[in-house]
Amino acid sequence: MLKKFFWPIVICVVPLVVSAWIVVAATLNMLDPQAEGGLRFNMGVDLAGGTILIYEVDRDWWFNRLSDDQRAEFDSTRLANALKRRIDPADLQQITIRPIQTTPPRVEIILPLRPGRQQADIERVKNAVGQVGKLEFRLVADTRDRDVTGREVGRQVFKAVQEAVRDWTPDERSVPPVPADYPALPEPSLLEWVELADNVVRELKKPRDGQTPQLPEGFVESGNLAFYYANQVNRYFLLTRKPADETQAVVGEDLASVWKGPGGRTGQLVVHFSMKAAGAEKLFALTEPVGHHMAIILDSRVFSYPVLQARLRDGGIIEMGGLSGKELRDKVEELVQVLQSGALPATLNRVPVSEMSMGPGLGQDTIRAGRNAVIISFVTVVVFMIVYYRFAGLVASVALLANLLLTVAFMVFFNATFTLPGLAGLVLMLGMAVDANVLIYERLREERDRGASLVLALRNGYERALPTILDTHLTSIFTAVVLYVVGNDQLKGFGVSLTVGLIISLFTSLYMTRVMFDIWHYRGWLTKLSMLRFFHKPNIDFMRVRYYWFTATVLLSLLGLAVFLIRGEKGLAIDFTGGTGYHIVFKEPKPIDEVRRRLTEREVLPDVTVDALYRGEQTAGNTREFIIRTTLRRPVQDPSGRTVLIFDPEEVKRRVVQTFGEELDYVQVRSELKRLPLDNPFTWQVELDDSDPPIAVDKLRGIVEENQTPTLAQLRQADVNRIFAVTSTRVGGLVSRWFADHQVPKPDQYYAVEDSVRSEKTKDGQLGWRPVVVLRVRFPESLANTDPKELVQFLENSLSGPKSERLENFDSQVAREVQLTALQAIVLSWLAIIGYLWFRFGNWTFGVAAVLCLIHDVLFSAGLLGIASYFAEFFPTVSGWLLLEQFKMDLSGVAALLTLIGFSVNDTIVVFDRIKEVRGKSPLLTPEMINESVNQTLSRTILTAFTAFLVVFVLYVLGGPGVHLFSFLMMAGVIIGTYSSIFVASPLLLIFGEGRPAEPVRATTAARSS
């Protein structure tokens, strides 16, 4: 036996052993909170919480580099999408990025908690956010540069540059100057100093012959190149040649692809790149002076300046000098990700304006209910398979467990994130994975009914089920490939997961089960296969009522579409609509379940979500701080007179304060108004601070050197529990609003605001520091007679009250352009289904019929979502019994619809495969053939639907709010998909002409000749 089954056993066991090792290692790391690195289960924000980072667009870039029109047209959703591509391109880590509507714009980044790697994840995100990703290739200025006549002018240029920088004083921000006039270079170009990146500086300072080189101060000519060493401020520059015509610049947009791999003279890890056609020509022109240096510049930093060994056209490599080992690998991977995602449409501050931990998005009761429902639903499927198919069901259950182990190991190995809807989807996938086993077993039953021996029945059952199984899986794989190639980031992640799941399903259900059957039979343990039977040769005339069902189908599809469209944004969750975020602070810690209950049971706010926030090392339990998100809107009239709905932050604040009252922690803002000297561009100065005590110097030890004035960022770092109610961002936004309310255009030019600190004694008489916001303002002529105290009073009233760091609107997590991209990808995937089924069955009718069925299923399911919501609104008592609620479509609902598409098309293809078999070589398809095919596959159709329905029904009843929408959509979709595969798909073939004979070709030529 060992010799006969050695390799099949190895093929089955080795992946399982490796997967078991991965899962066990991840489990041990999960049980040991102190363990760092290694394999882990990465839980989503809904299960484990995470970290919230809020970044703001650089104020200098926003106000000084953009025109008024550019600021008005700025799309913050593009910024959020670009960050998503850079940080989590495949959506495996479930990182949420939301644009926030402030001035300047902000983005909220929510990272799921990953114990042992959370700080590394945060630093990785900070590094990614801190880089705009603007890449450029330039020639380095060289003493060998020649003018158009061929005369060397490089040294003359260097002398002029040296003279220009003679009196320059280095500082933290500016760059060395260049001369206004200098000898002409070969082509129109401008000289520009570019700062060297850290890795290049490290290479310059690298010890040689055991001694650290002492870099001179100022202008340095070295190896035909010009440097400027500003040792006092630790900044170092290289002189480059920038093309005067920007259209000839070789930039990141000219790259076709970027990847990592060994390269260069040492074979170390480098960044490889290839060029687009237009970029290749520009690169070829740029690299004409072979033997000169070319600077590779990212975000105004020179990362490398290699010698050109030959002219480049199609691509090249970027070496990271001065790095090695893990540091080199991390930097190369970071650079590849930055270049692949493209440049950000805005410059963000490198330091986040807020950084806090958050608790699980779902309460512990909800998590517990969802987890238990997932386990119960899986056990239910296993028990059903064993009861119905006996030994064969046990084999299928072993394959299911293997499928689960392989899938979980894959997710762990590739750092995919587990969410509650994701776990529900995983179990549903396993429930649908038994479809292949059901197909095989029903074929096996047919063979046994015909009198075949057990061996022959096993062989024929697998062989005859194989084409159908391959058709269903290949159709879904083609869909996944299309979603990955043309879809957005979320669909790419779904496409990868779907493809891997399908491949694992094929391996376990086809190969692994067959090996188990063969071993059992070879050992003589398998002598018969007994199974239960739902149907014994059913003979239902489905085609007789097809026209009634067609009428019902069309009406129900249109009704579903109409209900979904009529609901409009009322039917969309906060993922798609955006909303208002309000940060609140209680005097005493509270559990998140209590806060959520008090906001929802009285319907204080619509579509409310609550997240617990933590500062310091605490990441769970009761807390004083929470972030509340809601879609509350109020109607206003736009300039054309139409009534539109807008988010209303002040009303959100009023309702929350009314709900919690004195339980909230309050702050009183103080101000000091003074007149500025006449030579100042502003007239008044206002200093604003809050009533909280100053921060003691003791808390600044290790952060600020002695006798050094701290910055606001350092104060935040020192006192992580303080609520900074008064910040320059909040004050600036309020001043802009005050000016706008007084009909002042372009209010930004009338004020300047900055964060500052001042020394102040603490209660015990020690020296402390207090955060202060300094506002300088002047009034335009239209407000010349306005008392500045009006503005000051407005600021005090607006900033005083419940402590809060955020009260702002945020945009949809899924931008409109992303929604359109997703829709286009889904439509293209449907075309792929049509193309494959056309090829497989020899006629376009099969593909179109299958796609029309799944469109019907999606529309009908989405419509049922709206109908259930209306029912819950008007019949709350009955809806409570049925567990119906006013459902809102969110990202888990989209995942359910995508899963439903796969279920629907699989059901349809099984029937089509049997029609092809029954039809044989007959040119005509008759209603009798369809009836026979549907009846033969009816048992399989009902069984597969029943196992999938078992899963989603248990999730719907026991899973709680975390999986309620997902399970409702899938429960409705399973029923609708089963109905359409029986009553809609096959009859469509007759309507499309499969049942009509081809029209004879008329002999027109013969008639004319006679």
C-alpha cells in the first residue's frame, strides 16, 4: 500500500503539515503577547481594535502653493485612494482610510491591531505617508560639461556656483543658492542643489581604512562633482542639472513597472524599473553623456547618483548605497511600494495631528455572538454531510477541514486580516465548497443506480463530475482575474482571495477525497456506499410554467431595482455616504456597549457607530474617550433652489451633549487680546488656551533637552492623556467660518495662526509648559468698524464646552470614481463569463443566459434589502420577530453580492453541463431535454443550496449585528439563485433560439442562372 499510495499521500499530507505548523505558530504567538514578529492571526478593527492616525495636508503647501481655484477643486478622496494604494494595495490588511473635510484637508487612517508588530506597522505607515513619491532622474553637474560648441565649461560653472554660496548661511529649510548667470551648458538646463538622502550621507561618512572621514564645511568639488556640506545642521547637497523644459523631465509617471530583485555589481537587492514608450525616449536623450553621473531623486532627496555605463532606454536599476541586511530589504520594499502607487496629489505633514489607539469596533457581546455563530454554522454543515452521505460525508468533512486549514494558513502567511464578516464569508465558502463533493456523490449515486460496481461508480462519478466542477471553478477564476486586473484595490484583494480559495477547493474536493476513497477501498474497508435520498428520480415539468416565472422574474427584478434606487442614499451605510465624526470625553471611564446602547435605543443619531479610544499603553476595557460617527443631515437649498441634504456637525454635537449631559468632561477656553504694532501686517493678536493645568517639566525628561523650549508635538508626546481642545487647526477653521459668515471672500489672507507654548507654574510651584494658540488677524474694509471682541467671543464659545479634539465631516470611504471602477470591473467579469461559456458550450446563448440570471439575482437581492428595510420601518413588531431591520448597504454587503454572483453562476453552469450531456449531438434543444436535465440535477441543486442556507441562516439568527447584513443578503441570495437556476436560466436558452431549427439557406444563385 505504501508504495502504491506514497506520492498521493505525500502530496496531501505535506501541505497540511506546513499549514498546521503555520497555524500552530500563529496560535502560540497570539497566546504570548510579549512575542515579537513571527506568524500571527491579524484581526480586523472590528475584532481587535487598532490605531487611528490623522494626517493633515501641509499648511504651507495648501495655502502658499495652491491657487484659490486649485484649493476649490482639490479632491481629498483622490488623496485617500492614493494612500490606500501605497499602504494596503491588495486590501489584505483591512486598513481604512477616510478623507476628512477640513481646511486644510485631513485623512484618517485606521490600522488594525497586530500584537508584536503594531509599532512597526505604525512606523511603516508614517514612512509611507511622509513621502509624496515624486521621482525624477537628472544629470549631475560635472566639471566635464561642455557648451554647444564642445568647449568645456564645467569648471567655470563650478566657480560661479562657489561664489554664489560663499555668503549663504545653512539652516533647516532652505537650499544653497545658484548664480543667476553662468556659462551656457549643452542644452537649456538650470542648476539646482538637491539634498542627499540619509543612505547617501551614510555612505559619505562610512569609515575607510578604520577612520571616519571628516567632511569639510561648505562648497566641495569631489570626483568632478559639486557638493555642499552643511555639517552644523547635518544637511548635505549635490549640484544637479534640471531641464528648463519640464516636458523633457524623466519622472515617475514615465515608469511602466517597478519591482525588486538582485542586481548591480554586488548582486544586492535593488529596485528594477522599466519605462513607458515616451519615457524611454526621454531617458535615452537624458543619458547621452555616458561616463557622467545621473541623480535619482525622490521627494527632493538624492537616493543614488550612479555613473552611466551606457545609454539607457527601456529601464534600469536603483541601488540603495549605504544600506545592508534587513534595513536594505525594508527600504527597497518601501521604495517599490511608493513608486508602484504613484505620487500623492498633496504633501502631508510628516507628524500626525492625532495618534490614538481604539478598541474593537464591535462590542464583546457582538464578537462573542458572531464567533459562536461561525463555529455553529460550520459544525452544522459537517453534521449534515455526515448524516446525509454517511461515510462519503465524513470524507467530504475531512476535506472541508483540510480546506479550512489551508485557507487559514494562507491568510496567516500573507498577513491577511480576519474580520467578523470575513470569517462568516470563509465559513460560507466552505459551505459552498461541498458543492463539488455533492456533484461527485450524486453522480456516484446515479452510477450505482445503473448497477455499476463500487470501483466503476467511483471512477465514473469523479470523471463525469470533473468537467462540471472545472467549468464552475474556471468561470469564477476568470472572474477573479478580471477583477484583479481592472478592479480597484478592494476588488483586487477579493480576486486574490477568491482564486486561492477556488484552487484549494479543487485540491481538497477532487484530489484529496479521491485518495481517501482509493485507500479505504484498497484496504478493504469500503464495501458499499449508503446515502440518504431526498428525491427518487423526480419528474417535474418545469418548462410548462416558464412563461409565468418569466413574467414574475422581470417584475421582481424591476421592483428590486426600483426599491433600491428609490431609497437612494438612505439605503447606503456610512462607508458609501461619509458622515460626521465627533470625539467625546467622559469624566469617568465607560464601557463601549453602554455608550452605543444609549445612542441607539433612543435613536439619538442615525446610522451611528461608536469606537473606544485609548491613550498610552491601554488598548482595551473601559475608557473616557470615544469617537462617534453618524450620517445625520439637514435639508438646505442650493443656489438653484433645489433642496439638498448636508451633514450637520453642530446638530450632532447638540444631540450627543443632550444625551450625556454632565457626564461629559468640559473645558473652558481663555483668551488674551492685544493690539499689534503698526508695522505688522496684522492688527490684532489673540492668545488662546484652555483651563487644564500646564504640563510639568518632569514629563518632558528624555524628550526635551534642559533649558530648551518644547514644541506642541513634544508636549503631546509627554502628556498622552491630555485633550488638546485648542489647536491651530481648530482655531483656523473657526476663523475662516466666522469670516465666511460675514461674507468675506478669501478669508485665509486676513489671518495667520500657529501653535505655541509658554512657561507657567504648576500647582506645586514647579515650572511647567502650557500649549497656546496664537492668532494674528486684520479686518477687511467691510468689517472696519467691527469690534475684535466679537471674534474672540465667538472663538471662546465655540471652543469651550465638552472636551473634544474632533468635530468634522468626512467623505465616503469608497469614492465615486472607485465605485465606477468597481462597477466596470464587475461588468467586464460578466463579459468574461459570457466568453468562456460561449467557448465551452459553442453558443453565445449559454453565457448571456447565465449573466442575465446573476443580474436578476443581484437586483432582486438588493431590492429585498430595501423591502425589508421598509417593512422594519412600518411594522417594527413583526420585524423584530423576523430579525429584520433598516438595513444599509456597506462593504460587507458588497462582499455578499460578489459572493452571490459566484454562487448563482455555479448553480446555472451545473444545469447547463447536464443539458449539454442530455442534448448530445442533437441540433435542437427541446423543453423535454431541459426538464430531464433540471430533474437530474435537482437533488444536487437543493442539497448545495441547503448547505449554504444552513450556514447563513445560523449566522443570521445567532451572529448578531456584526454579520447581520451579510447573512441576510446571502440567505436571500441563496434562495433567489436556486430559483433562477431552475426556472429562469434554462428556459432562456429556448427564448434565445436554441430550440428553433436554423433557417435554410436559399439557393438564390441557381434561381438567377435559370
